[in-house]
Amino acid sequence: MRVARLYVENFRGIKRAEVILPRHAVIVGDNNIGKSTLLEAIDLVLGPERLSRRPVIDEHDFYAGEYVDPQGESVNITIEVVITDLNTDQEMRFRDHLEWWVNGTDELLAGPPAEGTDAQHVQSCLRVVFTGSYDADEDDFTGATYFSSPMKQDGSYDFFKTSDKRVCGFLYLRTVRTGSRALSLERGSLLDIILRLQEEKNFKIWEDLLVELRDLEVAADPEGGINNILTKVQASIRSYMPSEGSTDPHMRVTQLTRESLRRALTVFMATGARRSDGAAHAAPFQNQGTGTINMMVLALLSLIAELKQNVIFAMEEPEIAIPPHIQKRIINGVRSKSAQAIFTSHSPYVLEEFDPAQVIVVSRVEGQLNAKPAGLPPGVKAKMYRQDMRLRVCEALLARRVLIAEGRTEYDAWPAVARKLHEEDPETFMPLEALGIPIIDAASDSVIAAMGAYYRALGKTVYAVFDLQAPLQFEAIRAAVDYPYQAPETGFENIVLKGTDEQVLRSYVASLLESGSWPTDLRERAPGPEAPKDEIVAILSLLLKRWKGDGAAANLLCTAANRHQLPPFIVDTLRSITATVVPKEPEVLEENDLPNMA
């Protein structure tokens, strides 16, 4: 079973979205773009406990907070899911509501069931919708889930009940919920779900516990003082309102109801510490470390998957407080035990575990959320996908903007110089990291246009810095990116060496000699203090190319004392990039400062 298609309208930050989901998926994108909203939307439709909350939705669940339109009519939240890969039991239960899904085109089979339903690429599916709105008469918000087919004679649809949702088996694990409810017995907690899935449904836990608690004395000793106070209060009440058959008040652990016990009970776990009497100390599970809690949650999820066999897991950011190798275990463990697993993530280690078609990149413009598979990036071979993924792909998929550079030297140099310029003038320059712009090594200028088109199609704002190009190649790059920055000549090392102040070059050579970093095979070519500039430039050109992968150009540039000693192309480009994200306010001139226009 899997959610094949999700449609969302007027829900939170999404005015409209239609997302096609593979069997397993990781949803990526910038912060506050709508990733968690998509999971919340599925939960509104399929979550067994979701509609038991009151209110089901509120003002902030409507797009832009508008639950009434300018004409005074209620605005509807609409969320529809198409569920495919139904098992035999599910098909029998929902047989009156089944439709047909066409794999490949990812759409419903139009018209009445016909011979087309027997085609190999067509399968049965279930379409379910949640609708929510504001009821002006009741001054309240309402919401319910329905089967989308068939329509009854009066134009209504059958309710999709909680019992139906349990058959579908959707479990949404929010990041916040992990530490507070996982091992409690509150309704909807992971432990409660496991108990409900057990074959034995008639638990004696509550009756047995209630009997014990009724007989449990709390602060009954007069020296404790509490019961004495309560008795005096009761005596005072009797003086005003005599009551026959009343007994003295006494303390109890809880309200002695199932719901009260559900909220009170929690699992205690050993902390590794020992008390002064030698006994092992235990504390509530939520007081354990975040990593330990998440590992416990993984164990519970595994139990649920084993008991249910056909469950959809949705999980937010499984990487939180978890080392990389454990992140990978979580991803692979959950996927292997679930019918479908949907994650949101900001971790490259998580993304590495998915095929390119399973990485769903989301972007949003004026409420319209777009989602599409990342696919294989240009210049990245399939067999090298994982190796290149973290360096050249992951950061860009997780960000809103991306800067493409044509080689490793530029990959190291641009961020380093941006940080240095920010230290000198924080009003004009910002580090690329602070601007939310990861840098991508395209490895060749011939790939920049294709890579720019790839990221732009995923909804990213694309910057590109590159050498002087032939006219046709420049036009291709300019058409593929949002902000192209072409150098005045070819070879980044030439830009560095010709544009950097001569004193900086000499100081860098001197530092290499003093530190013993000068190559032994070039000792005879080491320039002295009186060597001409051309000789300095020639030997540094050789060294920068030799040390291309070691960040030598970045190290050289960062020895400059100020921006005036750096290549103008680099400084001007970084100033321009900063201005596109954080535009400076125009200066307000006093009357005496205005230019003479006569």
C-alpha cells in the first residue's frame, strides 16, 4: 500500500499542490517551504487519531489565515490522497469505493470500469478526501474525511471512518512527538498502537491497576499534615452544608479513570547511575538523551511494522541527534519493514540512501508548491552517484539558492573570500553560508549550462561564476541561470594572480618558504625578495595548479589585508551576489548633499 498522489488546497502555507510519490521517498527543500505541511496533510486524511482533536483545524490551518473569502463565503481546505498497492483484505473491505490507477501516467482511469482495468499497468486504488471549513452558524471549524467515489444520489459521499483508517495503517512520526509520547500510554502513542495491534484486545491492565490504586494510601499519616488539613476543610464545609453519609477526604494518585492513567503512566529506563543505597537509578524515558530516545522510537516502529505488515510510515527529520551511520540504519530499517516510507530531511547522509528518482524536491512560489523528482544531475554518472552526492548535489537540493563554479579551485576559493570580506565589511558582504547559497563544483565549464537548467527546473535560484566563454557558450549559460558572472579572462588561477596585489603574492611566497611548505623539487626556483613580479606569478601559477585540490588559491587570497588587495572580479561578484539576497537600503541624502542638477 502506498500514497501515490497527494493533492492539497488552501492548507497552511500551501495554496495548491499536487505531488506524485514513489514507493519510498525523501522530501527535501529549504526551511519553511512546506515539507512538513505535506505530511500533516496526509495525516489529516489517513491518521486514525487526527480527527479526534478539537478543534480538528483552526484559523492558522488556512492558507494566509483566510477562512472566509472577501464575499463572506467559507473557504475550504481540501486534501485528497490516492492509495494504491492495496492488499486483498483492503480491496474486499473497500470494494464499493475502488477506482483504477494508471501507473506510468500517474492518473486515474477515466470513465466507467472497462476492459482497460485488466491492463498490466493498471491497478485498483482508493481515493479519499478531507474537507475542512469554518461554520459561521456554529462559530466553529469543522472537518471530516470521505470516500471520493462513488457519489450518492443526494450528491454526498460515504464517510471514511476511523476504523477504515486503521485498516490503511498510516503512522506519522513528528519530531516533537518523539520525546513526549512515544513510550507513554496516551491514545495514539507508539506504545498504545502496539498494544492495539496485539491479538489480545481485552487488556486487564486498567482494571487491575485501578483496584490497586483505590487501596493505596497517600499521605495518610497524620504527621504528614495533608489529610489533617483536608479533614478541617471538610468539617468547615459541613458547618454550612450538612451532608449525610460523607467520609473524610483523602488523597489519591490519579482521578482513577482510564484517561487519567493514560496521561500519568510512562516508561522508566535505567540511567546508568546508582543511588547511595546501591540501587540502580531509573528516570522517565523522555529524560534520556535525544539520540537514545530516537533509537527507542526506531525499535517501536520496527515492532509496529512487524505486527501490521502493511503500514505507511511518515517521518520528519530522522537525523536529529543521530550520527550518520545510525541515520542510514534508520532509513534502511524503516523502508525494509514498511509498505511505504516518506521522510523529510536536511541530511546528506539520508539523501545518499535514496535513488535520484526518490528524492522529491519541493519549491513554492506565492502559495503554489511544486514537487518533482531530482533525477540524476548533469555530469554525475550513475555509478558515481553516491560518491558525488554529498559534495555536488545534496547541499543544493536542500537549499533555495545555489552557486555553480566550474572547478575545485573556485569551489574552495569563493566561500573563503566571502567570509573574509564579511569580516572586513559586514554591511556589504555576507558569507555564502549565511546567504543560504551552497557552492557546487561543476568540474568543467561545459557542464555549467546543463547543471544550471537542472537546478533551475527544481525551483532554485541559480548563480554561476565562470571563465571567459565563447559567445555561443556564454549565451547558453546566461539562458540557463539567473545570475551569470563571467570572468574577464580564462583560468581562475590567472584571475587570482593578475588581480591580487603584488605584495600579497610576495608575502605568500615568503610564508611558504618560512614554514617549510615549499616543494623540495622546486627549491632552486624559489624566488628571492628582489625577484621580479613576472617570476613570482610564474612560479605561483605552477604551485596553484599543483595544489588545486588543497585550497591553495583560497589560502593565498585570504592572506590579503583588505578588499583592495583582492582581484576586482571576485570582490565585485561577491558584492553583487550579496545584494541579490540582502539588498541595501538606498541612502537618504540631506538637502545640502543633493547633487547640483543645474
